[in-house]
Amino acid sequence: MGLLLLPFALIAYFVAIFLSFVGTLGRSAAARRGEISLLSLAWLLQLAAIVRQGQLVGGFPLTNMGEYLLALGWVVLTFHLLVWFRQHVEAAGLILPPLAALMTLGALLLHARAIPPVPETQQRGWFLFHTTLATLGTAALCVAFAMSLIYLFQDRALKTKRKLRVLERLPSLDACDRIGFHAVLWGFPLLTLGIVTGLVWNWHLHGVLVGNNGAKELFGLLAWAVFALLLYARLARGFRGRKSAYMTIAGFAFALMVVLGMSR
Amino acid sequence: MLVLLGMNHRSAPLPVREKAGFSEHELESVLPRLAGSGPFREAMVLSTCNRVEVLVRAEDGPGAAGALKDFLAEAKGFEVADLDKYGYTYQGLDAVRHLFAVASGLDSMVLGEPQILGQVKRAYALARAAGTTGSIVEHVMQHCLAAAKKVRSETGISRHAVSVAFAAVTLARQIFGELSGRTVLLLGAGKMTELAARHLVGSGASRIVVANRTYTRALQLAESFGGAAVNWDEVPSAMQRADIVVTGTAAAQPVVTKADVQHVLAGRRGRPLFIIDIAVPRDVEPSVNTLDGVYLYDIDDLQQVVDANLEERKRAAEDARHRIEEEVATFERWLQALEVTPTIVSLRRSFQEVGEKEIERHRRRLTGLSEDQQHAVEELTRGVVNKLLHAPLRHLKEAASAGRATSVAKTYREIFALPEGEPEDGDGAQDGDPIRLAGGRES
């Protein structure tokens, strides 16, 4: 595996996460600059690791759980950088880079475990299509999760009227809600397609829709149901705010369990 | 030397400050008069409702502070004893330090308030327009404005809202982000609701809707904001459309109950509602705050926010004073360099003259040499002179940065019998040239 670069990427991640706390709590502009530089560095290193991995396996490196986590961490970081630059929301640095770092760490640890490659079939492309959609969808839901967490923290502080000064360093409630909702709007269709393509792949491989233990499919469908309900309530009824944030977090938790239920 | 005579909200009661204050119109004539009288060469006056500060540069020598007091006493009809009682006098770097602190908001009634910086800028502009600033005051002021900006942005001295109305705006921003496009509903058309509305509009809120028991008053206030007035029984539907509600009626009982708000929420499609209750007794039932997406702040809540922020500013003031000390030190180094510059110039000239004179004296004995050789002799002399100068010049510069300029410069003048006062520099040192200025200080 071309993962020699990953330890360096992880070091960049961890220092950046530390600086993120310094930057947010200590209002240090220098820490912010350091944070964004290191995250950009981690982004580049991880991209290089992915490309190298692709060269080594001679194809698109998204065929097993290690590769999946590697790509997922990278996409989450990409989305975080996008939100930072386009929406000027820096506070998500307390949540998204740690998530991305954990995923990358997982990729590094799984690398030790020998995982059989996906059987060479004519539908290999279909499988890669499935994993790509799932990666992008889960990463978008990560962003929704982060914004929901910040929203809940803010809501609580505003209600209890304490820790109000910390708030000034966070995006407004409105911004959290808006960005989080947009992330769900992107994540949900990707999740839907990811599930459908996954079911089709099962059918192709085993002749059944649901695989051996079915946990992955179950959690995927649960996540899908939560977000479907959330979107319906939001679009039809204007359901938003705290409960919407809780639902997003629940849906995200299910989506994460899909990863744990993966067989390879 | 710089002399500053001033009085502020702590040193003098309002009637005295009023009496001492200058209008801009007055300053147009007072500034030139001040800068042209007695030992004074430059002048600037800062006059606000909380303070009067008169800054002058005077020729060195005793009595500058006394002369300034006499001038102000005469201009404003004070006894000099009154000025001693209500005012304060700073000289030299103390004056600079005080001015830096004033511009940074450290000396303001509300710690760190931003208006004073604009007022200092204005005072500086007025003095420039009146032509009463020379390079010393110019330099003090430019350094002062830069230092004040730095102190404000790099310490917490100006951070966090310290008025109730502004705390409300900060909270509104925290909920809604930008306030543009937001609707504010005022319940009650009193002074306090009006003030809060002004702040919200000033921060970008787009629409104002006013409801009051007497409709005409509501209409009056609404028109002053270009907003709309509604009847009291239309309040629920107005609240459904509003983002921010400010209540300040004189009602003895709550006029907005939890049930009212609950009812309103049903039609809001989950948009958050920020309610600012500045009435005493309160207009809104406190339990409204438990409703999802509703943020209720009463006057005590806002006051607590303000108090906490003021505490924060006090802590930051400590830091700000350190910064100002650093800035004063930087300014002092500039001033010191200014003080040794004429000595450096005289010393260099006096050494060079020795060399040139020696060459002239031996000119005749050099005629036997070729032109090249003559040049070589001149080069050699210059080289010796420069080598000899090297150590004392370095010592002078080091003394200047160590803050011992005046005494060391004096020693050098005595040892090398340098001329007192301005070096006779033929090529027209302009006013503003540090050499000439510093020379002027000596005479």
C-alpha cells in the first residue's frame, strides 16, 4: 500500500487540530494561518497517498475498507476546506478535521490487515461507482453533522445565556442551519444512489439484495429513512432548528455504522 | 518639549468641562493664537463632552506649563487655581503616554469605546487645517493613531458590546448572521424600544413594524424609520412575520404570554424568533424562553452580558497598558535619535574639517607629487578621519537607543568643543528635517 505518506499527513492533521483549538478559543490569527496551511498540506499528502495507492493496485483505489476510509477522510477534509474558504466558517475545524484524521488513522491501521481484493468481474466498474457515491454522500453528511453539533452548542448557550462570548467566535445559528441543510441536500441523493447501487451489486454478486449479515444494509436504510423524514419535514413543514439538528446527528450515526458493517 | 494640559470626566464635573470646551469654530482662531504665543510652537486641541486636552510643543525651558495654564485661563475665563484643581498637566513622554491612552479608549468613561479615536483624528485634522502642527506634533499624532488602532485590534479593549442596545444587536447577529432582510417588531413606542430599534436598523435590519396602544404614536415612530404601524390586535400576525421582537410597554402584566408565542410559532415554519424584553415590569412571560427556536432576553439578561463584557475589557486594559508602554518606548527612541542627530552631524563635520585643514596646510609640500599620489594622500586622510569617527558615532547611536541621548550628547559637545545649537548646514534644512528640529530644541 502506498501509505508511507500517511503518518506525515496525520502529523499535519494533529498539529492543525491543536492550532484550531488555539485559534478558536484564543482568537489567534497566527494559529488560524498555521491551521489552514497544515490542513492544506495534509490534503496534498493524502491525495498523493491515494494516487500512489491507485498506482500500486493498478486501478481506482476504492475497493476495500482501508481504501474507502482513506478516500472518505480526504473528501471530508476537502469539504471542510471548501466550507472554510467559501462560507468563512472556521469553527468546523474543531469537528471535521478530527473526524477526517480518525478516518485516515483507520485507513492506516486497516492497512496492516490483509483484505482480499474485490473479485475481478465485469461489474467491477459498477462497484467502484457504488463506493464513490457512498464516499461522497457520507462526507457530505459529516459536514451536516458538524454544523448540527455547532448549532446545538450555540442554541444551548443562547438559551442558558452563558458562555456567550465563546459564541462570537462561532458562525451564527442561521449559518449553521443553512450550511448543514445544504450538506444534507447534497448528501441525501448521494446516499440514496449509494444504497441502490449497493443493493444492485449484492444482487449481481450473490443473487440476493441483502448480504450475509445484513447490518450494513440495515443501517444504510435507517440513515436513509431518517434523512428522508428530515427533508420531508423541512421542505413541507419548515421543520428546523434543534430537533432537526438532533435528527441529522442520528442519521449521521447510522451512516457511520454502515462503515462498521462493511465486509471488506 | 511637549506639554499637555487637560481635564476629563473624572477630574472635572460637567459644568467645568462645558466651560473649558472649544467649538470647532472657536478652534480656528484659538489654535493659531496659541501656537504663536509665548514659548509655544505647535498646538492641537481635543475637545469632546467628556474631555478637553490641549497639547503644545514649547521651546525648552521652565514655565511652559505655567504659560499654557495662563493661556487657557485667559481664553476660557478660569482662575489658574481652578485649572490646577480640575485639570492635569503632563510633560514630555508622560504627555505622549496620556495621549496614546486617550486615543485607545483607556481613559474613556466606557472603557475602550470607539468614538474617541474618531474625535482624536478630527482634532488632529483641525490643527493641521489651522497650520499649527509641526513635525513633532505630526509625528506624535501619527504614532498615536497607529498605536491606538493596534491596541484596539490586538487587545480585547474594544471587543464585546458594553451597552444594552449593542448587546442586543450582537445577540441578534449571533442568531441571524447578517441582519439585512430581517424584520423588527416593536411593541410599545417608548424611548427604550426606539433606541434598540435604531441600533438594529443601524446594523442592517431592513423593516421596522411598530405596535402601540395608541396608534398615532406607533405611526409617528414607524414613519421615522420608514416602517409600518399596526393595530394592537394585529400583533400576533405581525409577530409571525417578524424575526426580532422588542417589547417595552408600560403594562403591569405580561402582554406576551407563552401561549401567544406558541400560537405564533405554528405559522413561522421554524424560523428562530429573538425577543428582547426591555420593559420593567417585564412584558413577556419568562417561560417563553423554553420554547424551541425562541430566544428571550430581558433587561437583566442583557445587563449581565454587558457587565461580563465590561469585566473582560477591564482585564484587557492591563494588556493594553503594556502595549501603550511599548509604543511610547518606540516613540522615545525616535525622539532620542532626533536628539543625537545634530551632535553626530557636528562631530562628523568637525573631524572632517581637521582633516581638510591639515591637507590644506601641507598642500604646498605636496606639489612634488603626481596627481594620483595627491589623491592618495587625501584618501588616506579621509580614511583616518572616518576610522577615528567610527567608534564615537556608534557609541552615540547606542546611547540614543538606550535612552541616554541628552546627557551623552552634552558630553560629546563638551569634549570635542562642538558648537551649541544648529549646525551651520548651508544646504537649507527644511522645517521638518530632524536635524534642524532637534537643533531648535537645543537653542
